[in-house]
Amino acid sequence: MKARSLRKILGLIFLSILLMSAVPLIGQKADVNAADTTLVKDLASVAFKSKVLFKIYGFYGPFSPEERAALVTTRLEELSSNTKVYPESLRAVPVNGEYNIQHGEFLIMTVGADDALKAEKPLAELTQEYLTNLKQEFIPILQTTTLRSKIINIAKITLTLIVVFVILGFLIKLINRLFKALIRRVSNFQNKNQAGLYVKGIRFLTREQIDTMIRFFLRLLKIAIILILFYIVLYLVLYTLPFTRSIAQKLQSYITVPLFAAGKAFINYIPNLFFIGVILFIAKYVLSLLRYIALEIEEGRIALGGFHPEWSKPTFQIVKFMIFFFVIVIIFPYLPGSNSPAFKGVSVFVGIIFSLGSSSAISNMIAGIILTYMRPYKIGDMIKVGDKFGHLFEFSLLVIRIRTLKNEEITIPNSLVLNGSITNYTKMNSPTDDLILHTTITIGYDVPWRQVHELLIKAAMQTEGIMKEREPFVLQKSLDDYYVAYELNAYTDAPEIMPRTYSVLHQNIQDCFREGNVEIMSPAYTAFRNGNQITIPKE
């Protein structure tokens, strides 16, 4: 009994000792499990084709292990689809105390100090382990799936190319039909409009020239659209093929980079554009106001003392030119590229060419301004400039144009007009300012002067174009050795037919003197024929 009790007591003591020794082990086991749980939380697997290649232990900057594992997986998939992978091309490159694992120049991942700390391995050893796993795990998986992937990719590429070229052919056919329809419409329109292009009564282009130009621009547009389509197709084809995808990206950059640069430049230029728009807006409405005032003055609804109505239009042109010049000076610094050396060089070149080649033009402009305010003539006047005689039908700052009685159009620079003499034959508003036509005739001393006066006045009164209400008069200009010079003066209110009036007047003088039995011949010849006859007229 005592022995059984003793065995129970010894058993309880042994059990107590075991329990006491087990408590620390249980706590240690809990700590280990907690540590393992913490470590597992910092682990992330990199897998390719459902095969785990290795684990990432730590953070890299702001990226968690999960984010880094996803990024490495994506890069492995991109590497397998775009590049032929060789085991010897996989390498570890030390960079600033870290290691970059690369395939050639393609970065796969970066192994940092946090990875080595969490893995409890030296950084170089951990990097070599990653590199070995890639060579032993990634490369074989890639090689086993390469043939199947290539077949699938070739099928996809072939199908894509077929679809692209079918769409391209359809678009080209559609474009050809569209432009043929446009050319037919243009031809039908030109057949209905045979006159051509006229601007202010002046024909600039004939119907055939317009038709040729439109057809040329339509062909040019068609070629441009087809080239753009081929460019897009070339990009799609190159992008479809993995080994030419980089070339496709370059082709894309040729378009996108200039477009983005132009868009950015335009956005940055918007404030300057707004300023230029405000200046042009103000200038436009200032010119509209000045144009309205000039028109009112020209039509006589506004009267300014000392300012003639015919001055309004040229004055407005001068003011408009000054406003344009002022606006250009203001907006010039805000134009795109105005500060570039090329723009400045072109501006200087244009200025030199303008100064060398415009001296005569500037002198004509200054002469035109002076003549405008001198008012020696107006549109419609019959004038004579030098030996040029005709109707004035155009007057500008550079030239005047007159139309002779033979319908010849003569252009005379304003500098020549200002430096020469101007004769205006057009009648003025006052009745006393009617034009006087005059012609000279010489008659010998044997004809009484009163008879000569009577015959000349009679011839003038019979002439069409000579005013009947204002009586002609005769002046004896000189008493020469053999004859008397008589000048007939007659009023006319039709200077535009002056040459014809002179011609008829001379005809009537001959008729009247023949009726009066008075010879119009050279007095010297008459004296030679009748040298012994006394030339003193009888009473």
C-alpha cells in the first residue's frame, strides 16, 4: 500500500517536472510561430506559367514585395514575348551597392539591401541565387512553350495582317470612288459657270484654269490621304511583329512628339494669342468708325471747315496704313519665334531689300499724297500731263491712269506728274470758267480785218460743241511782215470731245473763208505770185 502510494507520489512529481520544463518550450514555439508568420507576411512569389521561380523578401522604396513580384512577372512575360532569351545573356550588374538582374540591357529586377536582410543572406549570394533560378527554371519553361507560342503568335499576326490589308484595300477603293465623284461635281459646276473668276470686274482665272487647279489639289489631297493610310498600316504591321515593335514605336514618335510639342507650344502661346486678338479687335472697330466718318464726309453729310469731301477717302487710306503699321509694331514681339535669330535675320533681310528697292515707290507715294491735297484734278476730268492727253479714270498713291480719245490706257507715276505740268480741261462749277478753245490763222494785209473777224465768228457759231450763248471773240496776236495773226476764241462745255470740236471748227473756217472768197494761203507765196499788186485793202 505504501509502495503504491509512493509510486503515485513519484509519478506526480515527475509529471510536474515535465510540465514545468514544457512551459518554456511552448512559449518558445509560440515565438517561433509568430516570427514565421511575420516573415511570411514579407514574402511574395515570382511565378511564370504557374511555376514559382523565387521569392522576394523585402521592400524596395515605396514598393511592397507583392508589387515588386507582380512587376517582375510582367517583365518576364514581356521579355519572353518580345525577345529571344539566352541563358548567357542573363547577368547581375552591381549599381550603387545593389544588383540589377538584366537580360542584355533589359532590366528584370533590382535586388536591394532589404532583401538580403530579410533573407539573412549576403546580397551577392542572394542575387546569384535569383540568377540561378532564372537560368534553371525560367529558361526551360520558356523553351518548352516557345514553339506553341510561336505558332499562336504567327497565326495571330497572319490574321491581323490579312484584316489590316483588307481594310486598307477597301479604304483605297472608297477614296478613289469619293474623289471621282468630287471631280464629276467640279466638272458639272464648271460647265454651268463658264465665266471664270472675276474680282471687281477683273478676270483672274479662266474656267479651264480653275478646273485644272481644283483637279490638281484634289489629286494632291488624295495622295496625302493614301500616304497617311499606308503610314498607319506600316505602323500596325511593325507593331504586330515583336522583333519590329521598337521600329513601330519610333514611327509613332515621329508623329506624336511633334504633335505634343505643337500642342504644348500652342497652350503656352494662348496668353499672347489673347493679347494679339484684343489688339486686332480694337484696331478693327477703330477702322470701322473711321471708315464710317470718311464715307459721311465724302457724301457731304458731315462738313469740316477747310476739308474737301474728296480728301476723305485718301485721308482714310493714309490713316489706315498708319494704324496697320502701329498694330504690327505692337504685336510683333508677341508673334511666335519673333525672338529667334532666324526670324530676326529674315526681318533684317526684308528691311534691306525693301529699303533698296522701294525708293522710287516711296517717292511716288509721297507725290501721290501731295497731289491728293493739291486737288489738281479728280476722277473723270479731261487732263493733259506732259504730252499725254485723256480722261483720268484712276488715281492712287503710286500712279494715275488716263484713257486717251483713242481708248489707250496710259499709266503715269505720280512723281512724273508732280515734276511735270498738268493741264485740266474739265469745266469748273462757275459759268465763267467754261473752257475756251482757240486756234490761230494768218491772213494777208489785203483782206480787211473786220471781214476776217466776221468769218471766224461765223465758223465758230456753226460748230457743234461750241457754246452759242457765249459769243466767240477774235484777237489779233501780231502784225508780221506779210500777214496778220488772228486767234479765234470760242467757249465749250464739252471738253471731252475737244479734238473732234477742233476738227469741225477747222472745217467750218475753211468753208466760211471759201464762201467769203478769201484765200488761206502762205502770204509769202501770194506775194511771189502777185508781187506788183498793192496789198493795202480798199475802203
